Amino acid sequence: MIKRIKKYRKALMVTLLILGVGYYFCLPKTLFDDPYATVVNDRSGALLSARIANDGQWRFPELDSLPQKYVTALLSFEDKRFYYHPGVDPLAFGRAIKQNVQAGRIVSGGSTLSMQVIRLHRKGKDRSIFEKLIEMVLATRLELRYSKEEILRLYASHAPFGGNTVGLNAAAWRYFERNPAQLSWAEAALLAVLPNQPAMLYPGKSVDPLKSKRDRLLQKLFEGGEMDETDLELALSEPLPRKPQDLPQLASHYTNFLISSGQEGKQIQSGLDIHTQRDVVNILNAHHQLLKTEGIHNASAIVLDVQRNEVLAYAGNVMGAGSEHQEFVDVIQAPRSTGSLLKPILYASLLDGGQILPQTLIPDVPMFFGDFAPQNFSRTYDGAVHADMAIARSLNIPAVEMLKMYGYPKFHQKLRDMGMSTLNRPAGHYGLSLILGGSEGTLWDLTNMYAGMSRTLSHFNRERYREGDFEFARLQSSKFARDSAPDASGRGNDKSKNGNDIPNHLSAASIWFAFEAMLEVYRPNEDAAWKLYSSASKIAWKTGTSFGYRDGWAIGITPEYVVGVWVGNADGEGRPGLTGIKAAAPIMFDIFDRLPETTWFNMPRAELVTAAVDRESGYLASPYSSQIDTVFIPKVGLRTASSPFHQLVHLDASQKFQVNAGCVPLSEMVTKSWFELPPKLAYYYKMKNPTYAEPPPFMPGCETQLTRLKAMEMIYPEPNASFYLPVEQDGQLGKIVFEATHQNRTTKVHWHLDGEYQGYTQSEHVMSFQPNNGNHRLVLVDDLGNELVRRFEVLKKSEE
């Protein structure tokens, strides 16, 4: 007998153990694996945009907290003893049985909220006594795992609210267009009763029964002391929403960008500001109405908050452009030809490397590099122009000269270090065209690069350089970002691949002078419309236009904001008049007008030094400089050379001729300092600078071989050039235009091609030839016997 009792006891213990283990593991670790919608809020929590979940449901990610009005209404309607029962309420269950018996049918299930969470988890199992028992068991297990507040959040996040609306958060936005925390008593009561019969009663269907149900709950809340009589009257008078509203899509392209960056199915607190975002979208739409009449259908704009390192507004395209014009393409992330946008960065790089001073004269004369022959937008030449004015006027040829000086491989690496992600080919692929739009860049990269420059300069006077100045803007608000969270470029935090901090790429001094040059915003007469877009605040800005008028750019920089604008056609179609100054700059300035008032940068005095600079050449003053200014320059600029264009000239007593000791006694010479440019530069420089005076000619009998060699210079072709014969519009082979310059405009220059005399020129030394294939020798001889030889090659005659 005793053995039998022990046997039964052992069997019972094993059974209890099995049941206990089964009970412990009966609830899966994750109750809900449903896909969630992607929800983007602005920095204050306002809903900007959302993408429906992959299963077609508007199911927002689970809530972190619930509004008290909703909790009070829900518990009063569904489970008034929720905080006191272990998942099953015997009193409610007994009442339900009584009601069902009296009615002769099922009118109440007696389910607690915990049991309803289990029912939602089990997804529509048949309503049976056995299923009810399973729900009861699992509900008690649920209570052991989760707190009461967590169970409430699970229910509110997964309850059905009619149609394809799931969860309190989605319902509050779809029915009332507001955050759940802003719900009124009437709205909270409606959302409390909706999940009870979501397929039968919801806004837009069976309105009267639904309102009656809501009003009974409001009356119950009033009787329970949750609201006063005035609150009740106001709540009862509120109408029901007619139907679910479409969710806002104010930042559609930004939402897609977040999804592509691994944020799908999350609720994201972004750094965007809903008011700024709405302003930017409205400005783009307004300009689009005018641009589309000119065949320009797409535009995008981005606003970066420089100091918070966040995106303040992001409009990837004009949503009214239509699918036929690819309105869903996010042009902020699309690689496009950069035009002139990189010129200020090159200027700052040269200053940072101590290769030029802010006003160093840069050549501006015709240049030829095989098939690459850059031209200024105006198709004119200045001969030489100060570096800062070359940036302000966006001159192409001086930019190419500066890139030659800096080195395109070095600049290519500089841009990559600063975050330009589209330079995926070797530097040699781009060559010197890199500075004129020969590479592609994205508006995202370029605005972030300029924002990094702005941060570096802003931080300098307070704390010198800070780590991460060139870190790209974050995807989400800094209040919610973790140290390991990726930035919007997808490159992670501010560590480079080797684990070291990202270096500061440009000095504050170089950035300061670049931004000062960008304040000048001078444009040729044909682009004088830029004057219409002046601003009361200082804004450093740069425009860009790609080859073929396919892209118009404008980027503006202040200590607080960087605004970037792109205008064009997403399919790459060019349009006449599509320039940065005409199409993009007006949008940029309209955006700045809607932003809070901005300041300007402080001069980074610790990186500057005063120096004597030659006024005419912009170089450090030489002993022969006649006009000297004492100005601020970067400290590293002290290593630059003194002016090479100033020298002493020896004149006769009348000062009409140059002389030397071999033909005039020293006592009869007059010595002067003279600003003299090389003949090729001087030829164009004096056309734009009437006060420029070349040194007098040498007195007959005083010339030397050196002075004769300096008398003439070839403008085109370059030494040992190779080129093709052009093809005219009629299909016939054209001629090559050769051009030279001479110090004395009255001198005749005689032209010889391959030993055959071709004629002479005077004043304007231009002549055209149609040489055969092969190598050739061109000889120019002036009246004094000075000779200039240029060899070149015609590669082949172009075919029709």
C-alpha cells in the first residue's frame, strides 16, 4: 500500500512538473511579430510621414506610454478590475455566464484585457469554450511576465480600430489627425469602444449606434467622477469623424531615405521641423508652377541645422510633378553633375596649403588640354583675376588653373575625405574637369560638406576644432540618437576606418576667406537677375550649372543653417535657361527668408596674421612693389612667394624707351618699379583694365636676345598640341584658328607654316589654317626679326 502511494505521489509530482514546465513555456517570448508601418515625426513629435506596413495595415510601432484619458475610458469600458485580477476576472466571467443564459445567446465573453491581448496574439481563433480556457491559462501566464502597464500598451498597440487601422497611435492620427496624448474625452471614449466590434461599428459606418455606445461610456465616466458636467456636455456635443483620414506625407522622400538606411518599421523622432518642412515644400511647389512652363519639372531642397547637425527640412522632389516626370525620385540622393559647386572648396584648399593668398592673381586666358578647352560662362577672358573674385564670379579658367596648381589627384582625395561619396573612379578619370562639373555629386553630400565647413569655423573661436565637425547630419534627433547609430550618410559615427578621429579637413582661416569670397556674389551682366535675391542677412552662397543646362544648383551657408537647392529634370533633359542663378538661387533665398534670423561668422584671428601684400598682384609685397596694403592673411600664407610681376625697368631721360647700360650711361637712366604681366596675360588683361600700362619699348639698338624672346607669345596652340580638324555645320572640314600676341600692337607678324609663307597680321594676330594629318611647324617672325616657333600635330581629319 505504501509503495502504491509513493508511486502515485511520484507520478503526481512528475505530472505537476510537466504541467509546470508546460505552463512556463506556454507563452512565446515574442507575442507579436507583425510588420509595422514606418512613422516619421518631427523634432517636437508631430507626424510628418508614414509608410504602411508590409501586410497592408496601418499598424504603428508599439507605444511607449498611453494617455491617461484613454486608459481611464478603456478600463471603465472593458475591465474595471484590471489592476486587481491575475488575468482572469471570476466576477466578470460569472456575470457573462448569467447574461448569456438569460439572453439565450452569447452577449458577453467576460474577457479581461489580458485575455484580449492573448486573443490578438492568437489571431482570430474560433470562439469556443476550449479556446476560452486556453486564453484564460495564457492570460495568467501573461500577467506573470508583464506588468499591468505593459499589458495595456500591448493591447492599445495591437487592437483593431476598423478597416486596416491597428493600434491606438494609428487610430488617433487617422480619425482625429493628432497625437494620442492630445485626445479629448470624447475622442478617448470613442477609441476605447471601437475595438469591441471593429468590423461592425467604426466611423463612417453605423454612426448612430457607435455614437450611442460612446455617449454611454462618457455618461459612465461622468458618474464615476472622472469629468465634470461641463466636460460631459462638451464631450457629448463632439461629432464622430466621418471616415479615416489619409496620413500626412509631408516628408515622403525623407521617409524613403530612412527606410533605405535600415529604419523600416520604426517610429523615428527626426530632427525635421514640421513648420520649416511645410514652408520648403510650399516654396518648391510655388516655383514649380513657373518652372514647368519652361520644361523644368523637378526640384529638391534640403535645410541642415548646422549646430545640432540635423536635417531641418528635406524635400527630395516636387510631388506635383507627376509620375511621368519621376516625382518619386529623391534627387537629394541622386548623383548629378556638380557644375561650379566645388570651386570654393578648391580655393579654401589652396589657402589651407599656403599655395596662394586670398587675392593672388590667377591667369584667365584661353587654355587647351587636348580635347578639354575650358571656357568662362561669358566666353570672355580677363587675362588675370584675383583669386577671391574668380570665386565670386565663378570663372572657369582660373578654377582650372587653381586645380593645376593644387593637383587634381590631391583634390580628388580631399573631396573624398570630406565625404563626397560619388567619386568612385580614379582621379585620372576626372582630370582637370573635376572642378567644372566633370564629376557627379549629390545634394546630400555637398550640403553636408559645406555644413562641416560652417561648423569648423563656428567652433573655432569657442573651442578651436571639435571632433566630428565633418560628420554628416544624423537621421534622427540627437535626443534619441545613440553613439553607435549610423549617420545619414550610412558611414557610422565620427571614427574613420583606421579607428582614428576624422581629421579637420580645412583650417578655419581658409574657410573664412572662402565664405567671404562667396558673399560677393558678382555675376556677369547677362546674369544680373541675382540682385533681386539679396538678403538682409549675410549669406555665403554658390551656384552651379552643369554642361548642357541639365542641373541648376544653389547652396547658401550661415553659422546656423545650410540650404541646398537643385533644379532640373530627373531624366537628365537639359533646358535653355536652366542655370543655378536663375532657377535655383530664387528658391534658396525664399527658404532663407522663412528661416529665423541668422548671424555671421567671427574672424578666426588666431589663425591669421597681418602682412604686406602687393595690391596689384595679390602676392606678398616684393621690394619693387609700388602699392602695398597691410591685410589679414592665413599664417600659412607667409610661405607664399612675393610678387613675380614687379620688376625694375630702366628708362631713358624722356621715359619713352627702355634702355640698358650697354647703350645709355647709368647717369642718364631713370629707374622705376613696373607691374608687368607676361604677354599672353597682358593681351587680355589690358582689355578689361584700361589703366594697365605695359613698359615702353626698347630704344633702337638697346634690344637683347632676352627681350626679343619676350616680345611675342603664342595663345593657341599650346606647345606640342594634338587636335582634330573641326567639322562645320555643312559637313565640311573646318579650319583651326591660331592666335598670338605681341608687345607692340603696331608691329607686323609674318606667318610661316611648314616653310611656306602664309601672310602677315598687324594689331590682332589671328590666322586660320587647314593642315593635313601629321606633324607641323609654325613659325612667326616680326619686323625686328624676333622668331616664335610652335610645333603641333593634326591627328586625323574628322569624318561626317
